[in-house]
Amino acid sequence: MSTDRIQDKSLKFDWFFIAVTLTLMTFGVFLVYSATVGEELAVYDTHWFRQIIYFLTGIAIAVGLVFVKIDWLKRAAVPSYVVALVLLLFVLFFAGDVKGAGRWIDLKVIKLQPSEFAKIAYLITISYWLSKHPVSLHKLKSFLVPLGLFIVPFLLVLKQPDLSTALVFTAVTLVGFFFAGLTFTDLFLIVSPVLSVLFSHSQSMVFQVLWGVLICLVVFSVLRRHLSKKFSGVIIATNILAGYASSMVWNMLEPHQQKRVNTFLDPMSDPLGDGYQVLQSLTAIGSGGIGGKGFGNGSQTNLSFLPEEHTDFIFSVLGEQFGFVGCAAVLVLFTLFLWRASSICKTNDDPFVTLVTMGAATIFLFHITVNIAMTIGLMPVTGLPLPFLSYGGSFALVCMFLVGLLMCLRYQGNK
């Protein structure tokens, strides 16, 4: 093979993207180590060592995916979706509970979480369909299949119960709709009933009236463009019903989900119970100051005041030990990661590539945003881990699978 040809293939790899990913993974291993340094276990049983194994396995998967043809991904869409649904059904009936949720299949070597892998299968499947069939509010039939593809895994994951992961499917769907033909205004109308449920809890009647006026203005502003009068009426009626049905929606939530919302609104309402995690997380991050206490020196972490420090609250460990500087550095790395990931859609004219690329970036962005917002008290506590930093076998492998998928789309690009 000639030198020029080798250089051409080398340029197909986004080395900057790879470097950022490896840097985040390295941060993750060190943070998991510092969060669990007090474990009295054999090296091969420690969390940090297992995390290294997960990442090395994930790297092997990512490298293998690079050379997979895009057409093969399209062919694998429906079979992978079916397998994902079978696994989700399996955990509902046969999987054991872990902390009140039946989400894992115990394979002894690793506890497999099917909902994590279902994200990938759903992403590829919905992207394949939308690349062939654009959606439009003017043609409501165009939503039948994609909504059907969405609602089944969404409900199965919600039943586990795992609301936060179910919302990942929602985010991927909305982004897919946008790149398949909808505008931001269209998306606003679609999610407006959900917002009506949330805003109906406001104690201010003026706020509720202003929200209703805003909905009407948006509907009538687009009515002249492409919305039918019938659909406009449905949107307004749905928002009104959603507002009145908010109490019903609240009662549909699991008790632990209601507690999380109440704790989010007022952590001090239960400082030793459901508010404990948030308060300890805020204490850990705040005590880090500008430069942090130093690697392995976090008192909140070392004395186990901070629950789930190596998984859901790994960002709190980062804040306590490396301070504002460390948090800012990781946020910059995540920003660079998402920037390089989303830019991959420019390397190929195929709509499927754009949809998969932006969908994968959405999964990462959703996890990053929700996890960090949770640790600083801006959102209710959820079970969403932080990409590359939080400990977890299934999630680490899924993150690397998505990285491999993005590298594949970059390598197979025609630009």
C-alpha cells in the first residue's frame, strides 16, 4: 500500500476526537479509583480495575465498528430493535431487582442492563426509518410508524421503572424528528402538553394564563403555514386537558419518583432521607473551592458521606477533589467531544448518517446535562450516569459502542 493511500485512510480518523475520548476515559478511571480507594478487595475485584477492563473491551468494540459498512448498519436496524425488545421483556419477567428496579440481567461476569443497549438499537432503527420517510405535521400519518417504534421501548423501560432512561428515548426521537423535517416550532407544539402538565403546578394563576396565551399564539402563527384547523384544535384541547390531568399524572409516578421531585423542590424537607444525596453532593462540590482538595483527599468521599460517589455522583467527587478548575476542564472536554461528534454528519450526504450522528450526540448530551444538573441541585436525582466518568459496565460499553459508531460514520464518509 502506497504512502499516500495510508495517509488518506489516516485522515479518515478524527484523531482529535479520539484523544478527547481517551482523556475523558482516563479521568474516569482516576475518579473511580479515588472514590473507592478504601475498598478492601483484591485488585481484580475493585471498581477502578473493572472500569479499565470495561473500557479496554469497549475500545476493542469501537475499533471493530470502524470498518463496518453503513449499509450493514441499516440492515441490522430491525433485527437489533427486535432483540432489544426481547431483552427488555425478559428483564420485566425474569430479572432480579436492584435497589427497587428490575433492570439487570446477571451474567456473573457483568450485570447486563438491556435498556442501555436498547438505546443503540432504537437510535439505528429510528434513524433508518426517518432517513427514508420524513415527517410533517401536515401529514399526521407520517408519525404512525416512528411513534410506534418509540412507544414500545419507552413503555417497557418506564415499567422497570426507569423514567430517566425512558426520557433518553424521548430526546432521541425529538432530535430525529427535527432532522427529518420538523421545525423548532413544530417540536414546541408536540411537547407543549407535557409542559402544560408541569406548569399547571404553578401557584400563580397569572403564569398559567400567560402560558395558555403563548400556546394559542404559537398555534395560530403556524396555522397559516401548514397546520390544519383540526390539528390546531387538537393541540389546544390537549394542552387544556393536560393541565387538568396533572394530578392524575402525578399519581401515576412511582413513590420514589414523587420523592425525587419533592426533594428537588426542597432538599431540606428531608435532609436525612431523600434530600441527603443532594445536600451531600452540594457540600462536596462547594468544599472543593477553586483548586480542590487534591486527588484522593475528599472528606465527603473518603468518609462515605456521599452516596453512590463512584456512579451517579462522580461529578461531585470531581468537584471536591479538583475544584472549579477540574470541573471546568471536564466541561471543556465534553464540549469538544460533542462538537467533534456532531461535525461528523458533515462528512456524508446520507440522511441516515446525520440522524445517527445527531442522535448519538443527543444521548451523550442528555446524560451529561441531567447528571451534572442533578449533582448541583438543578434537577431531581435520577439514575443517569455521567459518560466516561461514572462507573458501570453496561454504560461504559454503550458509550464506547456509540464512539465506535461515530468513528465508523466518519471513516465511511464520502467527503
